[in-house]
Amino acid sequence: HKNRIIGEGYHQAYGKAHAEVNCLDAVAEEDKHLIPESELYVSLEPCSHFGKTPPCTDLIIKNKILRVIIAVRDPFPAVNGSGIERLETAGIDVVTGVAEQAAKEINRRFFTFHQQRRPYILLKWAQTADSIIGSLLPERLLISGSLANRIVHRWRGEEAAILVGANTVEKDNPTLTARLWPGRNPVRIVIDPGLKLSKSMNVFDEKSSTIIYNCIQKDHNTNVRHILLDEEHDLIPQVMNSMYEEGLQSVMIEGGRVTLQSFIDTGLWDEARIITNPQLFAGNGISAPRLSNFNHVHNTVAGTDRIDYFRNKNFTN
């Protein structure tokens, strides 16, 4: 209201109130009379349909907000312009395209999910200074330091799912949770075509929702589910299609070299984050995957490790 922010809000969790609701709820009681004279800035077009929550357009119209500034249209078919149309029909002044690219960047998982009908795919691995990601011996090769490990757990909590292959589970027995960072755990995705994994592995502990993609069994257990794939066709596109149907908007691939390289070779990736320990030389071991068709975005330092961020050149907002 007249260049003073009287309310702010964001969409805090799937299925919960949208940003517009939280923003209006945040307006102090003594400022509520200013709402009809105010402008509402949103990063994404307000919804106009009944989904998990009522339409935000109805709330905006009810509050008689003077003007709505929208960064970008919602690609979701149930909205996609209808929210703008509904506001304009109600006599509200609507401005679009303000900070559009920034809004698309913030919502890149959402846009990828609805426009490409698959999750946003983030690759992650840690490597030594000589580009080794694992040992040829039974024992695990520890590469990244404690700070980088905590950052990885923060990343896990930011994505809908985390994916590995059966070999990684068999060798490292990971928990695939975000236990080193406060927040929720991602859905654990394991590709195990022949169901060779022992049920004693940590991914079966039911501490987090888990999907086992395989070519043998299908079931609907509560926390550990088996989803059937067709072994006559490429498995990765099937997994991505299934994850779309499951409503999983993003996935971090933390598998071994074979799993990671298979996503790279098929071009099915959007972003990559590579942690390098510049002080550790393995000499020999399992070579790191080789990225192709990428842009290097930037790098940061985490303790003694370096983190490099990449984008697929084909990635578009």
C-alpha cells in the first residue's frame, strides 16, 4: 500500500494454503482496511480452480484488491490464463510479465513438471581430485567433508524424491534421508529390476516413503511400494513417467556411475551439482560420470570441498 509492504506470504507445503492466503492473513488488523487500496505481487498466476485448496482468485476478488502484478502465467492446464481472465472480468487491474525470468527460475521444478510431464532432474555426486567417485574395494570411499554432507542433506529436503540404483544400495546401504538437516525426507526411489536387494537394507526401514521400481512385482504397501516396469523397454523413461503420475515434481539422482551416466546419456537431466575434494587423490577406483551438453553456472566452497553447479544446455524455463 503506497510503497509499504503490509503483508507477505508463501506456499509453505503441498496441499496447504497458497501464498495469497498466507499473505492476506499476515496483514495486521489495523491495516486490513487498506487491502482494497493495495497492490498484490505474485510470482505465479493465482489459481482459479478447486484443487487441494479453494481458488485464490475468489479470495482476491472478495477482498477487492486494487491491482494484481503477476510475474508469470501458470502452465498448469487447469489455470493457464484463466486466473488472469477471472480477475480482469471482476474489474481488477492485472499486470503480467514483471520479473518473469526470475519467477520461472524459482518455479523451475513446477514448470518442468507441467510442461515436460516429468520431474525436474538434479544429478549429484562427490568426486576426488582425480575424478574418482568410489572404491573398487568393498569398503566405502569417503570423499566429502562434514559441511558438504550437511548441505547435501539440505538439498535432499528441497526435492520431492531421491533416486539410486540397486548397486548403490547393495554396496553402501544408505538411508537416503535428510537426517543432517531439519525438515522432511524425500521419497526414496530405488531401481532394482530383478529384486535382488535384501529386505534388511536401510531403504526398507519404512522411516520414509519408498518406491522400488522393478520388473517382477507390483503391490500397494503403505510405505514401501513395488511398481512394475516393462523389461522390454528402456527403464528410465518408464520411471520418469511413473514419477509424473505419482505427482513427484523433482528428483535428485544420487546413484552410482552407471545410473548417473544413463541419465546423462539420454539427456534426461536439468541440473547437476558436483562436489570435489581437491585434496584427495584416489589413484584408482570408479571413475566419475562425464557430463555433456552443459553450461557451468557457478561454484562455491564448503569447508575443504568445492561445489560446481551445472545446467543442461537444453534446459529452458
